[in-house]
Amino acid sequence: MIPFLGTALGSAFVFFMKRDMPQLMQKVLLGFASGVMVAASVWSLIIPAIDMGSGTSAIILPSIGLLAGFAFLLLIDYITPHIHPSGESEGPRSRLSRTAKLALAVTIHNFPEGMAVGVAIAGALTADFNMAGALALAIGIAIQNIPEGAIISMPLRAAGNTRLKAFGIGALSGIVEPAGGALVLLLATSILGIMPFMLTFAAGAMLYVVVEELVPEYSAGEHSNVGTIGFALGFVLMMVLDVVLG
């Protein structure tokens, strides 16, 4: 539930800000979210997955999982109609409203984050994985979800929706995170033997979101360096969280 609360908190910004989020702030928040997700993928998922193996198995299974995570999100993006905060549409043509497509985009990308936390908790319960590391991952994703929730709810408000509706859609887009985590936990005993694969699968899915969605958003147009600074701050914060709690 921790990542979901981050999304809800970010979505609540719509009650305190004007109809449009300043572009400069949006770039900083997108860059910050990118840095948190990359650091979380490396320290909380990929490195623990590699440490679980020995010899060639330490790298083969994690490598396959990483590529599978990318492929999974690529497939979901291809078959599901959605729209980015910038207004660019992707996926097959659909009669869905702009609001629905925007909500779908966030929901798609929140699911692997929930899976990542679920896999980390499953690893702590069934394998040699630190529960504090799972907590650090959950907190890091929640911090990342705060700007993401705001970036979703604010455009919805600007599109003419009420503040309450914009908040509700933004917050509900994060409900798939505890759902994804719960699904992984239910299958924990079944995935014990492929835990390195599952950890890096979640990492691959998260990194796909960063490369495909967040980086192009904050690097386009003016003030792209502001997004890069946000990335550095997010990366360092997540790195510190993982070291302190892990």
C-alpha cells in the first residue's frame, strides 16, 4: 500500500495548485521520478538478483528476466490505447476519451512497480533477501509516485474535469500497485526457484517506463537540464535510502 499512498498524495496536488502545472516543475518531477526508478531497479532488484546466484547462473537468469520485463511492457504499450501527459497518443486507435487513455497510461506503468515491491517482499519471506531492502524499495517508489500522481491529476483538471474527479482518477491509477504486489505474494512459493528472474523482470519493466516515457518527456524542448538535475537528485535519494535501510 505504500506506493499507492504516494500516488494518492501526488494526485491531491490538484486541490492546491492552479489548473496547469508549470513546465519547469513538470520536468524536474519527471527527472526526479526517473532517478528514483533507475536507482531502485539497480540497488533493490538487479544487484540482489545477481547475488542470489553463483557462476554463470548469477547472470543468465537475471539477464533473461531483465529483457522479459522490457518485452512485457513493450507488448502492453503496443496493444493498449493510452496517452502520455504530453498529449501524445500510442497504441491502437480507440474511442476511449483522452481522460481514459491518460489514466490507462499510468495504470499500465504502475503495475510493474507493485510487482517489484511484491517480489522484494516475497524474496524477504522465502529467500535470502533483506526486508529492509523491500521497505526501501516501497518508500522509493512511493516518493517517485508523488510527482507522477501530480503530473496525471493536473492535466486531467486542465482538460476540464473537476478537482475531485481528477484526484480520483489519479489516485485510482495507483490501485494496481497493491494488486500487483498481492498477486506476486500469492505466487511466492511457486516463484521461489526463479526469484532472480522475477526481480529483474520487475526491474526491466520499471526501466522501460523510464526510457520510453519519462526521459523523452523531460528532455524535450527547453530546460531539459533541469530534468537531468532532478534525475540526479532522485537517484541519490534512492541510493541513500537503500544503503541506510538495506
